[in-house]
Amino acid sequence: MRYRLNDIEAFLLVMETGSFTAAALRLDLSKSAISKRINDLEQALGAQLLHRSTRGVIATDRGQLFYQKARELILQLDDAATSAIEEEGNLCGQVRIAAPMTFGRKYLGPMLLELMQQHPNLDLIIDLDDRMVDVDGGGYDLAIRITQPLKDMSLIARKLAISRRVVCCSPNYAEHHGLPKSLDELAAHRCIGYAYVHSGQLWQFEPVGQNNRVRTAVVKSTLVFNNGEVMCDAAIAGLGICLLPRFIAAEALRDGRLIEALPDTPIPDTVYALYPSRRFQSRKVRTVLDYLR
């Protein structure tokens, strides 16, 4: 039996979605049809690609290797096919992007809507989630991350912008609890934390004077949330001091619902566009990346 492209497509989707059920939904097929396609592919290749259990599916070593090579080839085939039908300068096909929730809603979404108006045959799948997703294993073409310097060298990073941050609280909190006069005094205050980043990484401040060392504040997070907008709402409600990106806090700072709680300047984050370090990158992904830059 020879392998079929439809079977490879089913396998790639199972790898990217993590389940037969999710892959079946994407292809509008039954779960049993997806299972048969995977079985046919394994028979054609003479190798087991997936370990199946009640908890889900996990790739074998051969399955992982096949996924990496097959996905790159399918991307090249897809790019060749779309290039043949594209009009001059007009893109078509699918691009999957992962991005943080608030940044995606406030900035990324509106920007990409403009791009889609320029290329009506371009299909964008935008997954908004504050968690740090597996870009390559999740089948994403691009991911937007707002973070300190990256340590994941398996991905290629392109800097898009600087995201400045601010320590803030409500006027009501300041009236009842006072404001810290130094970083050391932060430890005595109620603080609002972010679930997806370690506190030692969050509360870092720029050097002062001739000392070129980054300063880290010890804080006690009495409330911890996994979304910046909810953190902002908690700070406005007077529940504590918060370290937020300025793009989240800006409106509340302008209208007085929040005030700056410290004169010290937090270390800014960087907005990165990340993509897997494959040799091949399709024209539509390059265009989206260049557009965002």
C-alpha cells in the first residue's frame, strides 16, 4: 500500500491538535475515519507513528521525526499550489497565529483585519491565550510573545516592539494604605500577581546611578490572575498594587482610575514574533511577518 496525502494530512492534524477528535472536527470527518487514515499511513510506512491510550495520543520517536519532515514538505507543496492560483500580489491559504489575549484583542486583531482586507483569500486562524503555547508542536506558523529576553533557541524570534510597564494602584488604595517610597517597601503592600510568569521575573526595575545591575523587588501577591485585564480591574477596585503593561493600564491611567505607585521604572518587555526554525517558510507567512514588523 502506498501512502496518501490525505492520510498524512490527518496525521499532521492529530499531532497539532493532540487528539483524533479535534482532528476530525477540523477535517469535518468522523473520529473513526481519522483513525483509519492513521492506520493506513502506518501500514504504508511500516512504522508505528502514535502511541494511543485513554489519555490521548503521543508520537513515537519515528512519528515525531516523520511529523517534522512531512510538515515541512506539505508546507512547500501548499505554497507551490497557492502560488499557482494566486493573482499578482494576492495571497491565499491559511496562517495560524497564537497571541496573548489582551494584546491580540486590542492590537493584533485590528491590524490583521486590515491585512485580510488587502488579501481576501487569506485565511487567518488566531488563537488568543495568555499561556505560552508550543509553537512548533502546536502547528502554529507564528506566535506573538511579550516577555523578557527569550531563552528558547529552537524558535526564530523577530523583535516587533517594546512593551513598557508601570507599577500602579487605585487612588483609593493609595489613600488607605499609602504608596511605597522604595522597592523595599513593596514587600509590605498587597500586590496583584500574574499567574504565567514567575514573580522574580515580573518585578524587575532599571538600574539607578552608576550601578548597572537590574533591581528586583520582593512582593507578596495576595491575588493572582492569568489575564492582564482582570489584574487591571482588580487594581482599579483597590485590591492592591499591580505591575502592568502600559497598553493595558493606559486608559485607566489617563482617566484617573489608576495612578503610578512608584517612581522607579520597570524593565520593559519585548514583543516578539516567533516561528519554528524550519528551513522553509511560506510566502504568506513571510508576508504576515513583514506586515507586523
